[in-house]
Amino acid sequence: MTLLIMGDPVEKVPEDGWEKTWAALEALPPEEQNAPQTIRLRLYCAIGLERWNTVRELAEHLAQGDDEDRWAASGGFRVLAGVATRAREIEAAKVLVLSAVEAWPEVRQEIADDPELVQHLP
């Protein structure tokens, strides 16, 4: 499985790879579990595992961080907006697109170029 974040492949992961990576992250000491890079990796795993509530929680957390965190949060919100669009949850998709742009304003152009999400731009 290839995970796309912001249109770029993050890595190719075998189907059970997300579960194994998630378990490895859970086994880290608490101070490492709370490190920003670990939270970003947890976000990517949650996307790969289709744990949408977790993706939202992690993206909301990362949206308060530094540039790297906010960029990752924006990617998480974009993925969720796509999921909401395909589920015909249009109001949720609009909120998620707005969250993506608020987290990383530069993503606006990428969303404008995305035929699935452009309709949700404010």
C-alpha cells in the first residue's frame, strides 16, 4: 500500500506494516511517544489504518505545532476531507478543507487543483 500525503508517496508499506509500526510506536517510552516526529508518524499510520477519528485528533494536535507539524496536519485534514467528500458529508468536508488551509495556508493552491476538494474551498 502506498500512502499519499499532500500528493507525495510517503512510503510503500505492506498491509500489516501499519499495524506493526503502530504497535512499535505504542511500545516507545512516554517521552518518545509524545515527541512531534512520533506524533507525525502516528498520523501517517492512522491514515494507513483508516482510523479516521484518530487522524482528526492527531491533525488537530499537530495544527498547533511548528511548520513541519502544521504541514502534516494539513495533509491529515486533506485526507479526511476526501473521505468526507466520498461519503457525501459535504459540510464536514468543507470544515476539513478550511482546517487544512488554516494549518498550512500554502495548501490552498493544491486544493484548488484537486477536482475532488476544490468545491469545498471557502
